[in-house]
Amino acid sequence: MRRSRGDSARPGADAVEAKGWWRAHKWLLLRRLSQLTVLGIFLVGPLTGFWLVKGNLASSLTLDTLPLTDPYVLIQGLAAGHWPELTAVVGALIVAAVYALIGGRVYCSWVCPVNPVTDLAHWLRERLGLQKGWQPKRQTRLWVLAMTIAVAALTGTIAFELVNPVSMVHRGIVFGVGFAWSVVLAVFLFDLFVSRHGWCGHLCPVGAFYGLLGAGSQLRVSAFQRAACDDCMECYAVCPEPHVITPALKGATEGRSPVILLRDCTNCGRCIDVCPEDVFRFALRGDRREIDPTVEPAAEVRRAA
């Protein structure tokens, strides 16, 4: 049996030994590339004068043709009494359709510029050996989501966008707005010293909205080889929403699907990266196939991959 989490120098060390450095970090690196690419697309215009995309993550126009609108911002606008232009509605429908198909919280792990900040806070928290701290209930973010819409209705403004860390980080990087960095620092310090995975996992209304939007999405993570799990706990150590793993990983005796179906899953792929037994993979929602390691050992699966 492999070392338990407490015996391992760091999560993923066994995966590096078993699979090699690249395969133990593949999805993490691809996520960082995705986040940098999204920011780069918005930076091209201000830096070069060649505008691939005009606007920001809330509302943009790609190549002067394709409108994209954050549906959460659109809903706040409607609540505030602002009737949007047709292009904004079309853009919101496009974005909503994509995230409803691939998973709403893919936005959190593959697009959101705050994610590297909170990931860094979690990494440093683990290195410092800090306790998980205050852990508000995860449904708190649903109440925060409802509150932002209620405030928009009461004030007639999209008030949350004035302090939304996602919007402020994006504005700070693209336009160099100084105050935005104080909001980023506040989120970082909150996750580092107050609450483990506190902002993204418990409070962020953006993540709550996209979680609801992608509740029935097709792209999922599957513990397709869960019988090979040796309880090393590496996946739980790196997952920003570890409660989503148990039903799929430990539900064989109850006849549960090996697919992670809870809407909180961000499809970040870190459980795939750090598992030395290749228990996880990306799959479609209806995929119930499992590999019995007595028939097809984990080592054979790794070589086939």
C-alpha cells in the first residue's frame, strides 16, 4: 500500500514517481495556460491596437462579430431594471449554452483570474501547516448569490460588479486599476489565514451561479477505476471541493455511478493528475463503465494511456 497523505512529502509525489512529472501535472498546467490565454486575448488590444476581443469578461465582442455576455451579469442587470440590447441577450445565451454543456464551474477552474490567487493561498496554507479555519456552509454562496440579485433590484444598479474580485482582477490586469489589487489581496489573505478554500468554495456568488448553470452538464470526472483506489487521500488533498469525490469513489457498494455528478465539481482535473493509480479520468455524464483491476491492472491502464 502507498503512503498515506500524512506520510507523503506533498500531494502528488507518488504520482510523479508512478507516472512522471508531466502526467502528474498535466491538467494543472493546461488550466494555467487556459487562464493566461483568456487574459492574453483581452490584453492584445490595449497593447498592440489589434483588437481580437473588445470588452471584458462581463461583456465582449470577438472580432467585431461574436457577442459574449456573462449571464450572471445579465440577470443582475435585469433585476436592476435595465433592459439589455439584443446582442447582450444573444451573447448570454451562447455562454450559458456552452457552460451548461461542459460544466458551469469549468469557468472557475479554467477561466477565472482569481483561481490562481486562491490556489496559491491554498498551496501556501498547506506549506505553513495552518488549520482549515472558519468553514461557512457551502450553501452560503447561494445566499450571497441571491443577495447580489436582491441588491441589484433594490438599488437599480449592478452593485456587485463594483466589488466582484473576478471583474476587478481582470480590470486590474488589463487597465492597471490600483484599487483592484487590494481586493485581490483581501481574497488571498482570507483564503490563507481565515478559511481554507474560503472564497471560491464557500462564498463566491459567481461560482454558485455557474454551479447551478452546469448542474446537468455532460463533461464530468469519473472514478472509472475506483476499485484500484488504495486510500492514499491525494485526491482529497488537492480537490477544491473534496466533498464531491466520495459519492463516486466510494459508492460502488451502493450501486452509485463512478461519475462525479455533484454540481460543485470544477472539472479542474487535479484528482486525475495526482492519483498514482489512475483512478480518475474525464468522461461523459452517462459513462458508468468501470475497470476491474483484477482484470486490467492500474499499471496496464497507465501504459495504454
